[in-house]
Amino acid sequence: MTRDFSTVGVVGLGTMGAGIVEVFARNGIDVVAVEISEPALERGRATLSGSTDRAVAKGKLAAADRDALHERVHFAVGLDALHSVDLVIEAVPEHLDLKQRIFAELDRVCRPETILATNTSSLSVTEISVATSRPNQVIGIHFFNPAPVMKLVEVVRTVVTSPEVVADVEALCARLGKVDVTINDRAGFIANALLFGYLNHAVGMFEAHYATREDIDAAMKLGCGLPMGPLALMDLIGLDTAYEILDTMYRRGGRDRRHAPVPLLKQMVTAGLLGRKSGRGFYTYERPGSPVVVPDEATPLATEAAVADGARAITKVGVVGSGTMATGIIEVFAKAGYEVVSVTRGMEKSAKVCEAVKTSLNKGVVRGKLAEADRDAALGRISWSATLDHLADVDLVVEAVVEELSVKKALFASLDEICKPGVVLATTTSSLPVIDVAMATHRPADVVGLHFFNPAPVMPLVEVVRTIRTSPEATATARAVCAALGKTGVVCGDRSGFIVNALLFPYLNDAVKMLEASYSTADDIDHAMKLGCGYPMGPFELLDVVGLDVSLAIQRELYLELREPGFAPAPLLEHLVTAGYLGRKTRRGFRDHSHR
Ligand SMILES: NC(=O)c1ccc[n+]([C@@H]2O[C@H](COP(=O)([O-])OP(=O)(O)OC[C@H]3O[C@@H](n4cnc5c(N)ncnc54)[C@H](O)[C@@H]3O)[C@@H](O)[C@H]2O)c1
């Protein structure tokens, strides 16, 4: 028979605790909500009221249900109020000694049959459990932030947690409308083990001035469809909490340097910049606890004049290449009103590209997204050529030929001879150093990377890559062109993977390593990232779509350039590629797609 949890206790009403109280009370369970002092209790009460009031304002909760919810919560200072609850969830700061002290006290205060749970993100549940006389009734119940919204709960069993306790907690999660994954006690469990290396890396990029906070966040939102960028997420998690989680994961998780907190984090915590909860972290908020970002001294000017500052006028654009990317890019420029010269290696190829552009534009017409007249005008702006000589009078060239350095260098040397002075020369390379291509010309100051995402007409992001030789005018021109195309251009340095791939692929590779270590299954890992972190696809779904060979190649490049031991490609990924399991395109990757 499963336990009936009619009253639960929550210890610590900060970022997580207040949300956990709401989850229980919303589901008809009485809650004893405990804090360390009256002011802290008031803060917790205010957080709960703020959250439920917002839910009412959004029409997600009836006013009467909100009032009933609040009636179910009993607030108290001190653990003694927890003497008769069925379950306690602890959500105090991420320090082992503090948690151990609280568990020892809970063990004394609570009834013998009460289950004691921790919401820790990275500490050892086992080490917390041995502070009690009932380690078999201690378990991890790891909620995600914001607890009322995120569907996932990681249930963490230690080697001594009794199977009945695990089953009871799993049943409770279902009653709360949550999806649970049950796993063993390992630093970071599933989601944080995959998330925090990525977050720390993003902070490192920001610290190194590799890109601005806005550009790093926009890149991951628009390039990967994430609900928020990594720096905004750090602010939501709380920088003090994030620091402790990273520090613990570094110490417990094999001293992976990627988990060693970036020094800037410690400085920000010391300076009281804790994120949303203190009103300032990577961004500045309206007031402490508010989700509303307000402009500060680092906010870029958003006016058109500012974007175009120093930019050169562009009316005619050359696009070199005949593949998927070139075809999409031609369409994007022509639709935005630019005159386009398409150059391929022969008129047959030009005819094919022309057909592909027409087909794509026609789809837009059929879907009602493009007027027939606009389609015709766009097509009328494109001229088709098989010789680079026709690029003599363009203002911008976008190169999208095969991803081979020798081919690109030869092409840029030719462009250098043919194009007029002042032209911006752009490469769409996703993995080669832009500076190598730039140095094939006598005008490296005019060379930038314009990394479009596939499919170019759909994806809203372009990475603008500036090398150490790129002039501010060329960068400004590239940014202004992105804006004119209706895309978000994010500016970054010339390093392997730019922003998106450098942050995305190590995470995917880590997921493969986790699977390889048999810590969890592909399904549970995919679930965890989708339901715990709001990712549109889980890592294995995404790897099968991107292609395992492509993913392996990108991961190898990152590893070779940055020499980061943690970036070494997962052996399982290499084996699957060797076996020809490349993902959807071969009908088998991490999953079998032959019947779909
Ligand atoms: N922030 C996140 O995104 C997140 C997500 C999942 C899990 N967690 C985990 O949840 C736990 C809490 O993290 P948080 O971000 O909510 O921290 P927080 O700093 O926002 O809140 C902690 C609360 O605990 C209270 N507290 C401290 N000592 C106490 C005591 N002795 N008795 C009662 N209350 C006490 C504090 O007053 C504070 O309100 C940590 O273990 C963290 O790793 C955090």
C-alpha cells in the first residue's frame, strides 16, 4: 500500500522552497512551510503570494483556488513545527554541513516513519542521509526552477534508500502532475550534470569578452530554441547557488575543469550580484525578485542608427555556391530587397539553384506568407552566373561553397582580385578559422564570418564572426545587413564553434558519455532535458537529427582547438559513426527510425 501524504513540510522558502510549497498546496496537500527567521518567512510568504497572484492575473488559477491554496499553507519559524508531517523536503542553501545539521535535527523532531527528502542539486544524498538514524528513509526529490512550471522531478535513491520509499515518492510525483526519473546518487544527477558545464562555459565566454551577454543569450535562444539564454538562466538559478553547485560538481564529479567555477562568478557573488533574487546579476532587474530586465550601462543601444553606425551601404550582394546554404541565402537576400548575383560552377548548377529558390518561394506563396507579386519581384532581383567576374561591382560577397579550407582560400584570393575596394567579403564557414580565409586576401580587414543556420530562410540567427584583423566598419556592416534581413546578428570572436556550436556540442557529447556510463537511458535523459530545462528536443533526439557524423566532426574540431580534455569525443559516438549509424539520414542513430 502506498503512503498517503496528507501533510508535508518544506524547509527553506527561497527560490526553490517557495515554489515547492506552491506545488504541494496546489495539489490539495497541506504544507508546513518553515524558515530560519521571521523576515525570511515573510520573504517566502511574499514569493508565494506573488507567484499565485501572477497565476490568477494570467487566468491560470481561479481566485477562489488561490485562496484555498493559501489556506493549506501553515508558516512557521523553526523545525519544531514539522513534528507531525508525513514528508519533509529541505531546500536550504547548497552547503553539506548545513544540510547535515538540518537532517540531524529533522530526525529528532519528526515521527519515525516520516520520509526526509533533500532538494539538493549536487551534494551527495548519501552523505546527507547518514546524519540521521534513518538513512533508508532519506531520498532526493530534485525539483526544477520554477517548480510550479517545470514538469520534471529527479528522484534520487541512495544505496540504502528503501524501495518502498522510492515507490511512494514516485507515486507522489504522479499525484503532483510531475514526470519523475529515478536515478542513483551522482553529482548533478542527469540534468545539472549536463547543464552546468554549458552554463559555466557561457560565463567564461562572457568573462573573456568573446561576446556580449545579450549576444550569448540570443545565440542560444534563437540558434537552439532554448527558453532562455545561459546568462539569464544563471540569474534565475541564483549565482550563489550556481557557484555552490559547480564547486560541488567539480569536487565530486572527477575534477572536470569545465565545472571549476569561472572566477567572475565568485566575484559577482562576493559583490552581492546574485541574479534576480538580489535585483542584479548578469542583467539588472526592476527590483529584487522581479523577472523584468531593465536597461543598465551595458545595454546596447537598440536604435537603427546605432546598429548602422559605421556600416557601409549595401545594395548588391554576390552569393557563391550551389548547396543548401547558398540556395537559402540567395532567397533571404532577394526577399529582403537586395539585388543578388548568384555564382555557381556552371550554368547547369545555376539552373538547379534557380529551381530550388523558385520552389521555396512558391511554398511561401501557397502558405499565404508571400504575395505572388513579391515572389516575382524577388526572383527578378536575382541574376545567375557561372563566373566570378560578375562580382566586380557587388558591395558584399557571401561565400557558401564546400567546407574545405583550400577551396575557400583559393576562392577568396580570386575575390580579392575581382571585387572593388571596400567590399565586405563574408564566409559562411561553420568550422574553419575565418582568419585563414581572410589572410588569403590582401584585405583581411574587410573579411568577416556570416554563419547562417539551416534552413536559412527560417532560422532567425546569424553569427557575425570578427577576426583579429576585421575592421569595426566591416563588423558594423555585417550587423546592419543581418538587421535588414530581419535576422538577429550576434557578434563573436573567431574561435572553433563560434557561440552556438561551442556551447551546444560539448553538452551533447556529455549526454553520450552519460549514456555510455549506463547512468541513465536515452529516453530518461531526453525527458530530463525537455521537462526539466525546457529544451525543444532531448540530446539524443537532436543528435539523430543533426547527424552523428556531423556532431562528431564538430566535437573533434572543438577538442583539437581548445585541448580541453572534457571535450574529447565520447567513444560511443565514434563507434556509432564507424558502424554507419548516423541518425535519421541512415534510419538509425541512437534510435531506430526504420519504422517511422
Ligand atoms: N535555484 C535553483 O534553480 C535550484 C533548482 C533545483 C534545486 N536547487 C537546490 O535547492 C536548494 C535551495 O536552493 P535555492 O536556490 O532555493 O536557495 P535560496 O538561497 O534561494 O533559498 C534558501 C532558503 O533557505 C533558508 N534557510 C537557510 N538556512 C535555513 C535553516 N536553517 N532553516 C530554514 N531555512 C533556512 C534561507 O533563508 C533561504 O530563504 C539548494 O540545495 C539548491 O541546490 C536549486
